[in-house]
Amino acid sequence: MSFNPPVFEDPARDSFETSLWHETAIAVPRYPKLSGRQKAEVVVIGSGYTGLSAAIDLAAQGKDVVVLDAREPGFGASGRNGGQVIPAFKYDPDGIAKVYGEELGEAVLDMVSKTADVVFDLVRRFDIACDPRQTGWIQAAYGSSGIDKVKSRHRQWQQRGAPVELLERDELARQTGTGLYPLGVLFRNGGTVQPLSYARGMAIAAASIGARILAYSLVRAIEPDASGWRVSTADGSVTAARVIIATNGYNTPIWPGLRESVVPLYSMQIASPPLPPELSRQVLPVVEAMADTRRLVWYFRKDRDHRFVIGSRGPFKARPSESDARTLVEAACKLFPALRDTAFPYRWAGRVAMTTDQIPHLHQLAPGVFAALGCNGRGVGMGTMMGKILAAASMGAERQVLPYPVSELHPIPFHAFHRVGVHAMITCYRMLDQFS
Ligand SMILES: Cc1cc2nc3c(=O)[nH]c(=O)nc-3n(C[C@H](O)[C@H](O)[C@H](O)COP(=O)(O)OP(=O)(O)OC[C@H]3O[C@@H](n4cnc5c(N)ncnc54)[C@H](O)[C@@H]3O)c2cc1C
């Protein structure tokens, strides 16, 4: 199979140095660039959670793995996200069972409910210094439709044996410090990590067991070769029988239709300095991470040093302006009026890869070439899990034994105009949220 990618957009332009995570993360080793002609058993493109998790599993099996990134580990969404470890899809469990059928649907749900444990186990196994806190994750009801959603979500997960608990208004307020929500569902096995430290720590872990991590190596082409595939950058190439593409919302056009199968939406966040102890006791005192059921979701948490971090949908730019961020400051004060005099010196944004069905996609693109993308804002756990599934698939695991369906690649029609569609959708969602 041969094709010519149309343009090479370098994700390196989408800088992330303004984030809180960049300031507080563990150091990143200086990884070399790809140069000359190299060989491997598997080439992984993209060093976010998905690619690195695949690399860890493959290297642990003794496979010769090369990981290439246009920038460095964690440069994409993995280094910019909210760090909320969420053991659930956006979809309700019954909906998943309907989409995939009883047997596969239940296998997918079982896998999704284990994603948080997979993250925290990996952190423990490699002693990754990413401030792991498995203190639970709450989804709070926004508006009357949110109450129904939370109740049925709780019931459906409980029926499947997930460690969930329904929190009524007073108990919710006691655990979170905000009185804004009437009801919430607590996922006891959820929690938080420092997202960039987690990604960097995964790269260190992968390298410690033999994976070759290469940075500043933007892949420009994937072409058939006598030994399978040749993956090329401006300075070199790697040939391998197997290729894993884990470029998610930061993808460049390296495979026909892949980039067009997701819509990259921007989500922005702001963060405070460390809150004084008295104030910190009023903000997320017990459960430290939560989100609500709004269409334009508010998600918020505290970090290791008691900084308050809040995020929601943002404009199409990596560096939101002060006025873009004002809506988040207002949201923070609505949730926690005690934050009214708090400054928010950090603001940043990242691309969330959305699929039209809101479910992550796993593809086999050609013999030996696999891709997974579109975690729809749930990729800390799901990306880590998808990496494991990609590793198994690339080593020849039969589709029937994978806990996730391999689907056809479907580029979204009129993808080039996605910004117009997204603007219209956001305006509509904002209105619907106001009337919820
Ligand atoms: C602002 C924000 C908040 C979020 N909050 C949460 C949250 O709280 N909880 C949660 O579970 N999820 C959250 N998410 C989603 C989560 O961050 C992602 O689903 C996850 O990080 C995806 O990981 P990944 O490895 O698939 O992709 P990425 O981390 O995006 O990695 C892709 C990598 O591919 C590289 N790349 C791209 N093209 C090429 C190329 N041609 N050659 C070489 N390398 C290339 C990029 O440089 C990048 O490093 C959030 C996302 C954002 C943006």
C-alpha cells in the first residue's frame, strides 16, 4: 500500500510550557532523535499514555520497540490534561452493552471499570513519581436531567459490581466542599495523577526495560517495505514488521483518513497557587477530583500542593487569553465562593480527540499496522488500557480475545470544516446547559 501524505503539520507548534503540569513535573531525560537507518520489531508513533503503555507491555515481553514522538513524552494531551483517573466511559453501561451486544459489551465494561486500577498499579510497579491519589472520583448532577443521569449511571455500574456510591446533597457537600450539586456518583477507585509526570514516568519505565525512546522525531511517512513497514522522519527511518499509531488529537496526516476520524476540541484549564490550609480544607476536602454532567463539562481537582485546577471547553488555541479564562474563574467562584480572592496565574489548553459516537476507536489499518484514538476526555485510564490492547493486537492476538472491538476507519465527512461545526455545537450546548 502506498500513499502520499498531503501536508506535514508539526504538532511541535502547539506549545505547552504555560501549564501548571509543566512547571511541577518530574524532569524529562534528553532522549535522542531518530537518525540513520534502524530496525525494530515494533515502531510506536506517539509517546503519550497510549503509545507508552503499548511500549511498556511490548518491552516487558522482550520485544525490540522504538517509540517516536514529534516532540517528547507527554507533549500531547497526556501532558496537559486534568489528571483525573476516571474508570468509566461517557456512555452509560447499558448503552455500551446495546452498541456492542451483550457479551462483548460486558467485556468492554469490565475492562473500562478496571482502567483506574491499571493506572495506579503501573505507577506502583515502576514507582512513577506522579503524585498518585486514589481517593475517588465524583460525577455530580447538573440540573434535573443530570439527576436522572447520575441515578441511572450509579444503578448500571452497581449492577456490574463496580465500586460506586450515590452521594446525596449533604454528603456530597461534606466530601467536596461545594453545595452546588444535588447528587453525585462516587467511583471509589478513581483518583488523580500529575499527568505530565505520569507520561514522563512511563517513558522512563519503558526505557528501563529496553524500549528505545526517541524525541523530536516527527514521522512523515509510513510505507511498505520488504520487512514490513518503513517509518521515516526527516533524519532517518525505522523498519519493522509492526507499527502502532498512537497520535490521537495531535495527529498529523500520516495515514489516510486517520486524522479525519476524530475531531480535536480544545479544553482549557486554569490553576491557583497553593491554597492556604484553611482555604484548602473548604475546597475538595475528602474527594479531590470531580466533574459534572453538563454538556460543556466543568472538571476540577486539587494537586499535590493544594492548588485548585479547573477546566472546561475552550477556544481553538493552545494558550487561552485572560478573557477566555474568565469563565473558568467565575465557575471556580460559583463552586467555591471562598475562592473569590484567589488568583489563577496558570492557564493552558490541549486537544481532546472526540469521536462522533463518543467511544474510543481501535483500528487495524493494514497487516501489522494498528491505531487507537479518540478517548473523548477519558484517556488517562483508557489510553493506558488501550496501549495494552494495542500491544496484544500487534503481537497477533485474535480479535475474539481482545476486550475491545476492532472497527473500520471512518473519516468524518466535511472534516476540514470541523471548526464551524464545533462552534455551532458549543453555542447550542451552552444554551442547553443554561436551561438544564
Ligand atoms: C485539556 C485536557 C483535559 C483532559 N482531562 C482529562 C482527564 O482529566 N482525565 C482523562 O482521563 N482524560 C483527560 N483528557 C484526555 C487525555 O488527556 C487523552 O485522552 C490522552 O492523554 C490521550 O493520550 P494519547 O497517548 O492517546 O495521545 P497524546 O497524549 O495526545 O499523544 C500523542 C503524541 O503523538 C505525537 N505525534 C503526533 N503526530 C506525530 C508524528 N507524525 N510523529 C511523531 N509523533 C507524533 C504527539 O507529539 C503526542 O506526543 C484531557 C485532555 C485534554 C486535552
